[in-house]
Amino acid sequence: MVIDIINYTNDQFAALTGEQVLEVKRVQLSKNRLTRKLEEKKKAERFRLLKAGIFCSGIWTKICEELDAEYGQEVENLREGLLFYLEYGGSAGQEQESSSPYTVDYSLDGFDRAVIVRDYYLGAYDNAIARYAAFKEDTVAKSYLGEYYSGLHDYLKNLADTSEEG
């Protein structure tokens, strides 16, 4: 099964509890059902418009836009609910957060959290390779940053890769 409801790295998925993995699977299956229903609705509307002889009138485009907007909102609701559950539903590494070298503040949004973690690693390590290695071992960041983890991971990896070449 392809998990595309959230953008987590393999390490983040591996850090999830069994209950959290089941919740991700449940929400992904709900999204997949919504996708199938969208396609069925579009197919039914297309047939209805063809049968009525008004398919080429521009109504089809408007119907598709409305169906896509409705689908997008339903998927976003599922996604936000899942992210909330994963963030506040008893993450695996919360007992380690008190020993984290950077501020762990769940009242901040994901972007601000990523900035704090990024700034910590950029300030604490001069060597990009050591910085990336330390970040990969940071179990708190995997749960604390949520979907922002993969972006920061890629950023620090690119810095490490660039420093190896130079």
C-alpha cells in the first residue's frame, strides 16, 4: 500500500507504535475510498452530461472543479486529523523530549518547530557531515517535527553531501 496521506520518512514510520501504524493505515484506506468515489462521481456526471447532449458546454469543467474541491477538503480533514493524532496521541519518544538539546514546544506550529531544530543543528555543529549524522540519530525530532522532518532531513543531507564534494 502506498502511503500518501502524510509525508513521513521511513525512519519516522519505523518509530511509530503499532496503534499509530494502524491509524495511518485506516486513514490511508479512507483516502483511497474517497479517491475511488471521486472517480465514480466524475464518470457518472460525464455519462449524464453526454446523455443530455451538453458535455461540451463547459458544465463538465465546473462540475469537476466542484468535485475536486470537495474531495480536496475531505482529504485535508483526514490528513489534519491524522497528524493531530500522531502528534498528540502518545508519540513513542516523548519521554526523551526532556533531554532534548533544543526547545520542544508543542504549542508552536510545524514550521516554527523546524526552524528551532534547524537553528540548533546549524549552530551546534560546524561539520556538515557530523551535523547530519547527529540529526539522523535524533529520535525526538522524528516525532516532534512530523511532516517537516523530511524537509529538514533533506536540507541537512544536501549540506553534508555538498561538503563531501568540496
